[in-house]
Amino acid sequence: MTLPVHLYRYVLKAHVGPFLFSFVIITFILVMDIIFQIADLIIGKNLELLTVLEVFFLNLAWIVAVSIPMSVLVASLMAFGRLSADNEVTAFKAGGVSFYQMVSPVLVLGILLGGSHLYFMDVILPEANYRARSLMNDIHRARPTLLFTAGIFMKDIPGYSILIDRVNPRNNEIESITIYETENLRYPRIMTARSGEFHVNETGSRINLMLYDGELLQQDESTGRYFKEVFERQRFSIRTAPSGVQRSEAGTRGDRELNIEMMQAKIDEWQLEIDEVAASLVPGPVHSQAKTDSIEAARAKAQRTISLRQRQKNSYVVEIHKKYAISAACLVFVLIGAPLGVRIRRSGMGVSVGVSLCFFLLYWACLLGGEELADRDLIDPVWAMWAANIVIGVPGAVLVWVSGRDRI
């Protein structure tokens, strides 16, 4: 019996709400982790709101890549759990609709979602990772905002150390200020004033100070004697580096900042080098001990080169197949989620998330463990990345087959 179109829509509609809900919740939980990290980095950096939002959305890319497959698993568990708890699965079977037919539209949707996810992993995520690293490097280099804080030495300005006892932020008035000019360590200058006022220009490149009732203590470079200059009013200006983020490129891209085509080109290049170096290891005639030592040294160097390039090659093969494997998880999680949802017979979010978390932790442990072993050249990179899908997918396929054979 062919499943009518409206029943296809009904099964798919049962998944839309749980998928969107779980996607928002999972994304929110993962976002909480990066928000505090971003906050620690941007505090005192005088960042514009648009820059802060850019940092957030660029770091959001890898979270979306993780949230989508996990949301598929939660949605499958919740949707089929609700259908089973409301006896709708039983009603479908009584009407001659098999479990295979019920799960088929979700499997098709999982394939389509996996294809879209692969495009995201291959095109959008590498660029977002590269731009995020470039921006974070620029933020790290940015000079902190010039903020006068009472009671502590301000050392953000190269060549100066400033101590202020009291600051009035409303009118930029200061009381009891001491300025140590440390640029010339042999003949430093010390300036103190009873009161004053300050102004920082818009770019943060200059601080203008108007000091009142103070004195300047300085050592004469020729005689070495100290002299003191007393003043009633003194204008003092300090040049600083401009504040804010100066945009630049991060340079060479890492493996997680390259798409599949770029990584495959590097793999081919390294494989060619490996083949050329391996060909040079073919032994030839030896006529002296000195030449033997030279050949052994060259052979040892060639073997080190081959080992290095092989590890680099493995790391890129791992990244390529990781993109495919994580995207394929959108289908694999349907295979395990749908039959488990029927058996759990619960529509609650807590049960579905708990079961999903167990399977996702198992999946991620297999993925990370395989990546580590592949990077060390202990197992084939392809098997390392697809092992997680096999560990979850094979039992899932068996459960789908068993569920399809169950009677009413």
C-alpha cells in the first residue's frame, strides 16, 4: 500500500515542531559557552556593536553545524514517540501502512537535510572559521580602551604609568594625579598635580591633560642632579596607539578553514612529494664507508619527510571525510531515532533529549577517537571518520527492520 500524500505531510509535520524547538534549545546551550569566552575577550577593547555581533555570528557557524544533526535525532525520537504514545502508529499499521512507509518520508528529508548540511560544512563553515580567527587575532592586538580608574596604576599606555586617586566620570575631572614617564629608564620624569581634567580624542590616539597646582621632578642628563619645577597650570599631551580593531587577514588557512577542493589539492601535492621522496630511497651501488654514511643520512631525512607529509595528508583526509560523515549523521540519526521513539512511547522533551545525548556522546566519542588515531597514522582516516556512523547506523537499520516486522 502506498502512503497517501496527506499522511506523508502528517508524519513530516510531526517532526517540524520538535526539530525547530530542539535546534533552538541545543544552539542556546552551546551559545552560552562561547558568550562568556567572547565577553572575556572584548571587555575593555572598545569594540563597536557591529564588531561584537560579527564575532558572535562567526562563532555561531560551528554551533549550527553540530546542532542540526543532534536536532534531527531529538526530533525523530519525539515525533515517533508521540505518534506511538497516541496509538497513531498502531492505527497506521491497522490501516495497512507499514513502519517502512511511515519512516520513508523522514529518511528522504534526512537525505535532503544532509545534503544542505554538507554544503554548509564545505562552503560556509570554513570561511566563517577563517574570518573568525582573523577577527579574533585583530581583537587580541587591539589596545584596551583608555579608561582612568581611581586607585590603581594605569599601564596601558607604553612609556607611562599613571596613578589617579579620584576620577569624576561626568565631567572628566581628576584629583591627585601622578605620572611616571618610564620611556627613558635612566632619566625618568615624575609629574604630580593636585587636580586636573582630561580628554581623549575620538580615535584614542591622544590624551590631553590640563593639570593644576603641581610639580615636575626630573634628573639632568649632564650633571645627574635632580631639579623640581612647580607650576600652577600645565598642559600635558600623551600620544597613544589608536584604539579599536584594525582589520587584517589571518594568513595561511588551517585545515578547518579549507573546503574539500582546497584540501584535496594539498593532499595531491603531498602525495606527489611522498612518491618522489620514496623513489629516491631506491638503493644504489656503494663504494666507500663515507658514501654509505651519507646515503644513510639522506635516507633518514627522506623517511622523516615521508612521515611528516603522511601525517599532514592524513589530517586533511580526516577533515574531508569528517564533513561527509557529520552530514550523513542527519540520515543515521533518523535510522536510530525513529524505531527508538516507537519503543520509548514518550513524547516528553526530557526523555528524548536524554536518549539523544547518550547517542550523540557515543557518536562524538567515536568521531574524536577516530580522528586522533588517524592523525597518528594508526588506522585508515576513512574508516576513522565513518566508524561513528557505522556504530550508530547499523543498529539503527536493524531496529528499523525489526520495527517493520512488528505486528499490531
